Amino acid sequence: MSNADADAIAEQDPEFVFELRACRWAERNWPPGVNADDADGAGDDCPAIVARQLGTKRRRWDTIVMEVDPDALRQRANFGPRRLDSDLLDVIPHAPPDWQWYQDALPDPGYPWRYVRESIHRAADRGILDTRKRNNRIEIRRKWAYPDWMDRIVAVENKPDLDASAARHLAAQLEYDVALALADEVWVATRATGESVEPALLESVPVEAGILTLDPDSRGTGDGRSAAVEWFPRSLDADAPGTRILERGEETKYGQSAARFEYADPEWKAHKRLEIAERAYEKGWRAYAETMRPDCRHFQLRREGRTLLPYCAAKDCHQTSSECSGSCPDFSPEPPQWRTQGWPIEGGPGKGIRELLEDRRERNRPG
């Protein structure tokens, strides 16, 4: 592939679309590094759930790959497709098998018990916790044991054009990830250039981060064999205390300023990892239609191999979420008659697009 071809692809291939392609590749072919002949069976050996744009308050990852235990994942389906948020995770995993007063059954949450009672009532309303009142006390009993369904978290940063400037900016983010070790592995996914030595290997990327190159020439084949591992990552110790970098020291004409950091204890990390896993379970990576306007007459889904990518017929390109909004000058609502004709699309094309993406998400989530 020539540099001119690569530049042409980059102009038509925003980072958002590259991110969707990377998610689809990971969903079908995780883990990376297997032989091409064995690629179709990789998902059987390492089942995974892929999600986008998740993380913590200070750090959001482009792509998250959740390596899961398949049997435990099927047990997780008992609790429904919606996530268990932070407050529910203080209740559901600790619910006793037999009736017990909730303050005896649950560990001290570190905040007032009245908020715990609210979480208990929410869980009961969702049908995932049994409750009763005895002697003016709320007693709880689990309906199902909450399984240990998440094995590993793999964070992937997507940079289709990893030049020196992008690498400098990305290096600080990856150093933060390595120091905190909230994920078990950190990767960088970039566009393959076809050169004998990929430029990403020559940039200032931390050695703990893996480098994955996706080949744009084979993006439409759908065969899932269009990625190569240029550098394998080091495994991070997610069970150990981590270091959260708050402020980096800088060199000025007056000298070196002090860096600031704090430690993240293993209990916080374990709880946060479970929060991220639950959000990934609920959201997946096809939820982009929730932040776009599929009810616009110009909104389409275009097939690329086995991947469905959003496309704007008015702009004649794959649009981003920020471009596809009600403030877009080309936005044109679907005519009412599109939504009232019934079969073959009940509710109009926009609703059909949402249902199609939701159905595809459900295929990768039991229950």
C-alpha cells in the first residue's frame, strides 16, 4: 500500500469508524496473535465481550475487551441485560442464601444505610433480590448467587494515525494505565502502513503496551484476519495496589516541578473493575445509534464485510457522533408515512436500525 493510498483512506476513515472496525475485529478474533488458520476458533478458546468508551472519571478507554468465563456469564444473565451499578454491587454480590437482616448480611458500605435501603428496593423492583419485612426490619435473600464472570480486562487505545505528535500525547495516557494497573493489559491499535518496520514501533509508546496494526486493505473482506501483533504487552498486576498519577513533574526555567500521585488500594480497583465489566455487559460497542439520529432520512447502515457502519447519505461519508445530531444542517426527520406503513419495517427505518443493532448485541450476551 502506498503512502498516497494510506492518506486517501485516512481522509475517509475517521478515528470513530476505525474504532468500530477494531471492536468488530476483537469481537470475532480475540485474542490477537493466533495463527490465521485458527482465527475463526479463537473466540471459542477465549470468549469476550467488547465495549466502547468506558473507564473511570479520570480515564476513558476507546475499546474494552472483557475476557469472560462462559459458564459464569450464563449465570450472570439471570440478572437481566441491564447493568448493576455501583450501589447495586454493594448489595447483590453479598446477598445471603437465607433470610437475614440487611445490615447483618452486607458489609459496611462506608456511607449511610438509608442509601443501601434504596438500593435494596431498586433490586427488588427489578426482580433480582428477595425482600421481606419482619419485626419492622428489612430482610433480604438472594435469588441467584452473583457469579465471578469477568476474568480479565483488556484496554485498547485506537490511533489510526500514530505519528510522533499523537504518540507523545498517548504515551502519558498509557503510562497512567500502566501505573494504575486497573486493566490486565493495555494495547494500542493503529493502521498498518505496510512498511518493513511499522512506525508505531519507533514512537515513544511505553514498552508495557502492546501494538496491534489493522490492515485497511482487507477491511471489507470480513474474514477477521486483517490484524497483526507488532509488540506483545506485559501483563499488569490488577490485584496489587496501583499508583494514580495526579500531576506530572515539568521542567521549567525555574527548575523541576514536583509530581503528585496517590495509591489506589486493591479493594477500590476490584470494585471499579466490576463496575466497568457491568457497564460493558449492558452497553457493548454497537450503542452508537443511541448518540446519533437514525431517525434522519439520510442515516444508513452500510455493510463492510460482516460489520455495519453508520453512513450519512447527505455528507457521503461515515459520520461521527458529533456530526450526526439534531443540530446538523442536513438533518431531515423521517416522513411520518415511513413510520406508519407497518411491514417490513414496523415504526420506520430509524427504529429498524436500532432494533437490528440491539439484536446483534444480544447475540454476544446470553439471556
